[in-house]
Amino acid sequence: MIPQTTGIPASKGSRAQAEDFRGQSVSTRWNRPLSVAAKRIIDVLVSFVLLIFLSPALLVLALTVKVANAGPIFYRWRVVGRGGRTFTSYKFRTMCANADAMKQSLQAFNEMAGPVFKMTNDPRITKVGSWMRRYSLDELPQLFSVLKGDMSLVGPRPPLQSEYERFTDYQKRKLAIKPGMTCLWQVSGRNQVSDFDEWVKLDLKYINDWSLWLDCRILLQTAVAVFAGSGK
């Protein structure tokens, strides 16, 4: 069972209500139906066009994962989205087949303070997986989640269920809106962030400052980072 999402602003449709918390607030910009509808239209159009355009590359990547390492092609990513609602998304598998079972034994090497796990040179990552992560190619199947409506192109990264269960009420506020494939944290020196609360602050800054122009800036910065191969 997923615990009650305490502190998440009540919502209707795709709009989050304004609510103060620790000196910040959920922006009333999310109460603008036309802007929110435009964000969804952009999500649908961009994800659909990319899935069509990249379909040959997706097939090649799938075959590469299958041939290079034993195990499934996709990693079944069970995460928590807006308002605490769980959904399943998919990534190309970049780790060994028993990666989840090995995670507990690696907890002592966790470099992130808080409920999430982050480890430089994680031994579970395969050689092909390391290359795919460098260019964020493993993330491409999430375009189906964007098209479906579980995710947006831009928004706070969704947590795993096991991570969400350890969230504080403050940290749960990042789930006031739909999660995204890329976010402010990913284009703001994510490799230098070692405290999850700092990550949450960036997510809340995005929620408070949100605009379609901000989404465009984040998408442009993400594209630059992908082509530069600066992913991890």
C-alpha cells in the first residue's frame, strides 16, 4: 500500500492549487487552463513525433541490449507520480538482470543523503548500459509514458515506490504536479547534488516558477547535455 500523500495540494484536472509551505508556494500559474493545456499538447505532439522519428534507433537499441547482456530488454520502472498515484514506465535495461536484488548490499556506498540511491561507478551497470546512460538513450521508452499521460516531457523525476515510502511531507510536495523525463535538477549540475533535499528544492523551484518558456529552456539544455554525452 502507498501511504497517504500528506501535504500535496488538492488538484483538479492538471491544475495544482496554491499552498504555502516553508516559505514557498505552488504557483498559481498551474491554475491557468490554457497554459496547462498547451503543455499537454506539446507533450503529445513532441513525444509522438519523436517516437515515429526515432523508431529505427529504438529497434537498434533494443537489439543491442538483448544481444549484449542476458535478461530482458526493458527495465520495468514502477514509480510514484502526481498526487501519490503509482504507474509503470519503462527504460532500456542498463544494469545486470539481478540489479534490484543487489541494491541492498550496496547501500553503504550510497552517495546521496536521503531516501534515494546514487553511486558513482555502480558495479551493476553494464558496459552497453554505461554508454546508453551517457547519452540518456535508456530514457527514450519513457516517451510512451508521456504520450499516455503518466508523465510530461518536463517535470520532477518520479521516485520509486520504495523511495516514496521514506519521503517526508516536505519531499512529497514535489509530486504536486505530473513527473517528467527531464527537470531542473538534471540541467543544474545534478552530479554535484548529494543531498536529496537540495534536489527537492530544485523541483519546487520549477513548480513555483513554471512557464512554457521555462519548459523550452530546460528541454534545450537537456538536448545540449544529451549530445555532449554528459549523462551518468
